[in-house]
Amino acid sequence: MNATRRGPIARFFVGLWNAMNFTRRLVFNLLFFGILFLVLAALAAGNGTRPLLERTTLVIAPKGKLVEQYSTDPISRALAKASGDEKAGEVQLRDLLRAIDAARDDKRIERVLLRTDKLSFSGYASIREVAAALAKLRASGKQVVSFGENFDQQQYLLAAQANEVYLDPMGGLLLEGLGRYRQYYREGLQDKLGVDVHLFRVGEYKSAAEPYILDAASPAAKEADLFWMNDIWQRFLADIAGVRRLSPPQLSADIDALPQGIEAAGGDLARYAQQHKLVDGLKTEEEIDELMARRGVADESANDGFREVDLDDYLKHIESTLPRVDERPQIAVVVAEGEIAGGKQPPGTIGGESTAELLRSARDDEHVKAVVLRVDSPGGEVFASEQIRRQVAALKEAGKPVVVSMGDLAASGGYWISMNGDRIYADPSTVTGSIGIFGVFPTVQRGLDKIGVHTDGVGTTRFAGAFDITRALDPEVGKVVQSVIDKGYRDFTGRVAQARHQSVQAIDGIARGRVWSGAQAKERGLVDQFGGLEDAIADAAQRAKLGKPEAWQVRYLERPATPFERFFSHLAGTRLGSAWLRESSLGQLLLARALPHTQDDLHFLDDALHPRPGTPVKALAHCFCGL
């Protein structure tokens, strides 16, 4: 059936109506998006912070993991914060130190309320660095009060630095010692699944891959681990004893008699902590708020009833005083945190190419006069480590000093990228060393046999297909792999010997995969000086002859946030923006997508199956030696 054809007059009015309808929709859409943009801009423009008044209490209560560098993008961090997801949160060590240092000379800050019970740590060196900053704050005359509902021993080490330490009456605090226990997969892989893991290494102490070939830790691994762990533990006891006016033997005796002590306290962990002088008193959070109001300035409009500023808002106040354009010479800080892998990697993982590019940019930037390489890494791929080390050497050849600052962990490949620094700083409780190389290669032919699957075929040479994991590993091929690993170890020890001005024989005597504490490493010439990031920066400035601290600036070299990331994170950081993300359906959808994903427990073994082209196995300088 044919459609009725409209006349010219009808077509004119229909076209006019369609044009008007289109114009109406266009105008309303433009108006809607204009209003939406203005609302979002208004939300993002206001930082939600109050003016900083006299006699303010700085509340430092960070939630999440203390890190050297954020491992997620600004949008993910903003979403996690808006959702209250404490496990996904991260707190940069540099920000925490910056706030404490600024509060020391800020006349508006009267005291600090410290809460560490929502903070997690990767080691003891970073805790001691924050503790040193708190000690300077106390020495300036500012009072520090710490409170927690529960403390683990890492959280307590930092909380104990306060003038007064309070614990919730229903809370708990136990000092138990240091331990490193791992799962061992030999029986499950070899006997149950029929997977044979072939380990090639140099050094009886290089135990990173032992879990794949043993059912328990080797005597050498236990000997080495207990040696460095005891050193860190004794320092922990001394640190606690020093600030709590106790003695290390007394603390040790209390731990040994822990069951009897807890029983005597009627099973009350908080009471036990007070009886043993680990805390000064037992108070609820409300009682702490009342204490802060009495000592400071009561403020009914504040969330906690006293005049306060939290860590994030205080950092915004600090940033607002910084000049927008600063032409002073720069000390560049390059953070190398996480495992070392090939290629370009995101923050939280060290990329052979991406980290090398940051160092190269520092070399090419005429404003950068010296570099501090901040290392917190268990190591990883040998080639990626070497790419980074070469850039450190190139910086020095260009006349720019490079000072290394070790964090909690700078072992194996983490030491590889550190060894060429003009000077290496570490905390006595830093975990370092583990100079050794290994490679792993699993084969699954027995596992396939169990399900009736068999591999067969032909090759043009006896070594064609030799690294097919479905075939048994030829012993002659194993010799090839071991030769490659031996060469990698010679490269490692040779480079360390050259960088540290020692003989290869001397380095081999303290290498062989053995792990050391920072104090033990300094005794053996692997570390030059005790100190934190601030000490390393000052050393770099001195080497570059930059003069007094006010004559130069510190700049962190890292991937800059995009304009949209900055806008969105600023929006989520405001009170209205945070509420919108929590309550709106769109916000809920975004938050759900931002949840972190867990990794496969055997990711490390799987990753080892992807060697660089031209190499039989991936040579690894990795250490499972974190606390």
C-alpha cells in the first residue's frame, strides 16, 4: 500500500515543526549540560576546608597502606576514598612527613592527635622515618597524643612515639615478635599435579624459589632469615623501650611470659597493655575527643567537638602557600617501588623502560641538578634492573649526582638498581642485600600423563622444542640454563664490586643470595650511611653545590595526572562531591568498577614462563624477604 504523499504546504509545516522540535531539544540539552557543568565546577572549586585558626589540633589518622608512591590513578583513589574503602586506601610517606614537618613550625597547630590503627605498613624502616619526624615535632614543644581502638605491633611502634598513648578499654595490643612463614608447594605441584619445577640458582641463601621445590624452608634459608630478623627485632625493642622508659630485656621477658600475663589480667588485653606500661591509659574515642576539647578549643560545629584539621585538609593548606612558579634549581626524586618488570609499568611496579625514562628525563632537564632514587623493591627481572642501573650511571657521567635512599626493602634487583649511587642511605631496619640470581622452569609432562595426554613430534636439532613445558627437561639443556644463571651472578657481583670498590671475592663472601638488615649491610660495605629520604636529599643538594635549603626545591618525577583526573579527584575530595559519589546510582556503579582485583597466588611462577626472546629462562633477581 502506497503512503499518502503530503502536499508542499504540509511538508513546509512538518519541516518547520521538526526544526522547532530539534531546536527545543538542543536548547534544553545545552542548558542541562551547562547547569551540570556549573554544578560540578562549583563542587570542584571549593576544597571544603575551613580557615586554619590558632590553637588548632592536627588530627593525623590516615587509613590504608603507607606507600612511597600511589599505585592507582587519581580517579580510583578518589572513588575509594568516597566509598570509605580503607583496604584500598593509600597514604604517601612523603605527604605524612611533609605534614609533620610543617606542623613543627606552624604556630596555628597546637598539638597533634595521632591515630595509626587504620594504617598498614610494609616494613619498619618507613615507620622509623615517621618516628624521627615525630621526635622533632615533640622536641619543638608540640604535644603528640596517640589513640587507637586496637594496635598491631607495627602500628604501635609509631603510636608509641607520642607523649601520651591511649587505648580503647575494649581494645587490644600484643607484641609477639617477627616471623616469616611461607607456603611450600612441592608436594602439591610435584606429587599431586605432576608438575616438576626446575630451579637454577647461584648461592645457597638464594631461597626465593624454594617453595616450588621443597616442602619446608632449607636450613640455610632459616639461618639467614633469623639473622637479619633478630637484628630488626632487637632494634624494635630498643625503640619501644626508649620512648616508653622501659628496658628491652623487660619487654622480651613480658613477651615470653605472655600467657601468664594475659591470664593475670583476666584476659583483658587493654588492661594488660596498661599494666605493662605500653599505654598511659584506657579511653574511648569520645573521651579522647573530650580531652582534646579541654586542652584545645571546644568547637560544637566540628565533627569531634574540638578545633581540628585533618591530614588531607592540612596538606591543602600547605600547598596553598607554595608558589605557582618556582625557578629554583631542582633535586629530582624518582620513586622505584614494587617489583621490577620489563617494559613500561604503572606506579606500584617498576618498569625497566618507564623508570629508566624518568631517570633519562632528569638527565636531560637542565633545571634538575641532582637525583635521589628512592628504592623500595624486592627486585625482579635482571634485564629490567640493568636498564635502570645504566641510567643511574649515565646521570653520573652527565655530572649529576645520584644519591640512593632505601626504604623498607631494597633487595636483590632492588640492590642492583641502587649500587651505582654516589652514596647509599638506608635505615638500620631496611631489608637489603640478597645479591643472587635464579631462574625457574616448570614442566608438566607427568601431570599430562596422569590424564592420558602425551607429547610427541620431531625437531630439526636436538634442542628444538627443548623449552616446551609439556616435555621433560633434558639435563644437557639444564646445563645451558645454569650457565646463563652463573653468568648473571658474575655480572651482579662484578658490578657490585666495581660500584662499591671491593674485590669480587669480597662481594661473593657477603652475596650468594644472603639477606641483611640495613645495619648489617653497612657493616659489610653495601650501604654508606644511615638516614632517611630527607638526609639523602640534603646530601644530593650538597654534592650539587646548591647552597642553603631555601635556594633549591624538591620535585618528584612521575607521570602527571590528566586534567580530567585532577578535576575528578578534586570533585571527589569535596564534601558535596564525596556525598554525591556515595549516594548516586552512577557513583555506586563507578565504585563497583573501581574495586580492586586479587592476583593469582602463582602469578610469579607463571610470569617466569615468559622469558625474553633469545634467553632460555627469565633471569630473576628477586627476594621474598619482606616483613
